[in-house]
Amino acid sequence: MRPLPVSIQVLLNSLLFVQLLLTPLTASDDSSPSVMIPRLANPVKIDGYLNELAWREAVVIQEFYTYRPVDGQLAEEETAALLAYDAGSLYLAFICFDPQPDRIRSSISKRDDISDDDNVVLYLDTFKSGKETYYFSFNPDGIQGDGIYIDMIAEDSSPDFIIYSKGRRFKSGYIVEVEIPFKSIRFPSEGEMEWGICLARSIKHLDKDLIWPAISRNSTTFVPQFATLFGLSGLSAGKNIEILPETTASQHGQRKSQTDGTEKFVNDSINYGFGVNLKFGIFSNLIFDLTYNPDFSQVEADADRIDVNRRFPLYYTEKRPFFLEGTNIFHTPINAVYTRRIVDPLAGAKLSGNLNGLEVGFLGGVDEYYGSTDYLSQIAINPPPADTAFRAEEFIDKYRGSYSYHTVLRLRKEVWEYSKIGILFTDKQFKDTYSRTYGIDASLLIADEYSLTFQALNSDTKDFFDQTPRSDPAFNISLYRGSSTLNVQVAYKDIFPDFEVANGFLERDPDYREGSLQVWYDIRSDNSFFSLIQPTLFTNIMFNHDSISKKIESYFAPSVALTLLGQNTLTLAYYRQFEE
């Protein structure tokens, strides 16, 4: 490890002096700080050394606060963040000092697997929605993690953005230098912009999280408390056109008996395949994707999972690039959009983005899988018992070679501050069968500590063996109270017997009602043996939809988690489960 270069020390001192003179850090009306980001005239090389002249023009942020174990206190551990931009990229550098640098945790791991390491994080709410934010995290070696965080709903680490980073240790800590090309993210197409911004640092051996600006944990929301980043203008996302043609060739052979009684290895004819993927940025905030005969062989394979003797389906995360663009807009409390249902797409089109505050998502796909012999054979194994005339061969011949057509339309709009309402429509059409789902959902902030999330859907279905159309609804509602101490979540879900989401994912078969209550209390301290004492109560009960006297499942699980400094945790729990 090398000591911190004198040039960086001089750089920090000079930046702080200029900052005091020009006061680029100001306070907005709602007491949330704001920072003006300078535009660079000189280039930056991402190497972890910060020795370019361009970094002398950057704005520096040093007033970090504690977030965990307690929030709102001025951090003792010294941290500096430098920010700047040019027409094509945003530049960020973290300089992190540590009183025990030999205890800094860092590993050479795969992407998105750095949560156990010391790390730094940049959050960017580019539309200043107060609801959704990009996050970019880095460990001391520059290994990246990224994704999208949606307040009160979900965190999605499946998107992988194009970013450049380099980490380097020095005698008293570490440096991380980052470049984020603007073509990697979506932002409004307008003149001077204001973005939400938050910076964070995690120190594992001290079990501490630091943050800027000061963010209160005595709230259900996180993103609305971000600082404001202003001064951004003249950004270039480029044409953002990507064309990825691909071709494949395969040949199969086998031993075949000849007329003279011998065997000979005979090759079949070569099969050629061609495909293409197109991405076109209509605007910086509206992206069109098109694919034809895509080959996903380069995508990371799913981990093996045991699916023997299971009552419920297995959930696999989406990893195929075409389906990842704009995936955040399709998230809803009931998982009505699960793109893995489009198994073997022949073609697909997708439009996603934000138009003056209206979030838009459209997905259309043509799938070959549901007309394959493999799939139809699985369906034919379990024909309706009353249909004595059923013939598997006739059934397979009727549907073999047919395509299924999938359509998803999603719109979402902010109705008041940090609260959104959305509508959703999905459709799967396969010859004379169909499954359509449509409904409304909302995420509403009530006061500062309470949030309400609900969704109401209805489905219309006609399947293989019962050509009579069926229709049934589903409902989900959740009330959450969040604070730095007492947290409570109450939820209720009602899935009617004939509800179906052919383009979505249900954790179990429909026909149930489920209620749950979770209460936990955080007792935190930064100067005791335990950094966190967390008593928790979780209880859940599930009934048959039409008869609450028929209990399907129930859970009762009180526990106490004792977290020691250094992130060692001892949990004492009692767990009681009933399952039909």
C-alpha cells in the first residue's frame, strides 16, 4: 500500500478553500442541501490516482453523517467525495480514510457481490422523482455493483450499466475513481437539470454506514431525502444506437446402420441461424429495443436448484439483456410481469422511458416455446379426467408449431409528492387460448412515517381443456410504518380461485387469502458491546379463499437478533409452522 500522494492532499485543501469562497453548497427551502457540479475542461483518466488537473475543478463533499448504527451524527471517519462532469460522463472519486487500514475488507469477487466488503455508493435520482434511483457501488478494489432501487417496493440488481472504475489502497485508506457515461443512464431531455443525489460509505469492521446528506431513518422513505445536484446542462448521451448481429451454426451426426450390415457415422446437414438485437435511444429518456431470433448463449446460466418434490414453482431472475432495459417500471406488488415466461422468443419489441413525468413501458414478444413438442407433451400428461375422448397425439398436433403472442403495457404517474398510481395490462394469446390481466396499483406516502401500497387486478382466461372463459380478481394491500426504532408492516393478499397471470409469477397456486404482521424494534448504539439489538415478531396465516375455516398455512416466529461490532450476529428464535 502506498501513502496518499502529496498532490491529492494539496488538491483537497485547494478545493475546500475554493468551496468556502464560492459556497457551491447551499440549503434549499426544505432544508435538504444542494450542490453545484462543475463542468470539466480537461480529460480524466480512470486509474485511481486523481493526478489529472481536471480533479482540481471538482466540487468536494466532506461532511458525511452516520446512518447506522445511529443516524444524524457527524461522522468521525474522514471521507471525501469529488464530483464533476463533461459532455459525455459523470466523474466521481471517493477518498476514504480508515483508522485501521489493515482491517479494510475487500475481495476480488464477481459483479454485484460486494455487500460483505467495505464499499462506497453513489445514488442518482435523475428524474428527481423522489421514488426511484440508480445506485452504483464499489469496493476498495473497484469491483462494481449496480442496479435500481424503488422506494418502498424493491431493489433490482439485475441491470448492469456501463461504468468504469478503479480502486487503489494507500497507507491510510483507499481511493475509488469512477466514470459513468451518460449514455448508460436515463435522464430528462431538457436544458439545465436537477438530480437527486446521495453518497454513502460502509465500514464493515466498525459496523458503520456513513452518508451524505444527513438522512433520517425515522421515515418510511429514503429517496425523497436526497440532496439536489444542479448545474448539469448540455449533456450528450450520444445517438445511443446499438446493433448486435449474431450468427450460429450447428451440425448433428449419429451412427447409422448400412445396407451391408455395417454402421457408419453420418452427419446431418448444417443448420444456420441469424439474429440481431437493436437498441435505439429515441430520446435520452425513451429507449426502443428490438430483437429477432436472439441467441442468449452468452448469458450467465441459472444456478442449479432442486425442483424435486416441490409444491411451488421456482423463481429465476431475469438475466437476458433484451428484457433488462426499463425493467423497474414493470415491478408491482403482485408479480404480474415475469419476463421469463417468454421462454424462446422469435422476436420482441420494447419501449421504456419517462415522458414528462409519465413512465411508459411496452413489451411485445413472439415465443416459439409453447408450440414445441416438449411443452405440449408436458401438458398432455394431465388431461381433464372427464374427457375420455382425449388423445395426446391429436392435442399435440393441433398446437405444434404455433406461436404465442405476449403483450405488456404499463403506465405510471406521480399524483402527489412521492406518491404514484399506475395501470397495467398484460396479454398472452396462443391459438384459441388466452390469458389477460389488467388493473391498477399505487404507492402512497402518508405523512412521513407511513406508506400504503395496494394493487387490484382482474384476469380473463380461456385455457386448453376448458374453453369456457373464466374471470377472477386478486388484491394486495400493505401498510408500513417505518422509523429508526419501531417498525410495523401489515399486509393482506387475496387471490381468487380462477385468477391467472400467464405473463407473471405467483408463489403458489391461486385460491387463498393471506394476512401477515411483522413488528421489529431497533435498539442501536455506537459505544456498547452490541451495535444492534433487534426483537422481532413475524406472524402469518393463510386460508382457503372460499372458506376461512380451512387453514392452509400459518407461521409464528418471535426472535431477537444481537449484532456485535464487526457484523457478527447471534439470533435467538422460536419458529412454529403449520402446513396443510
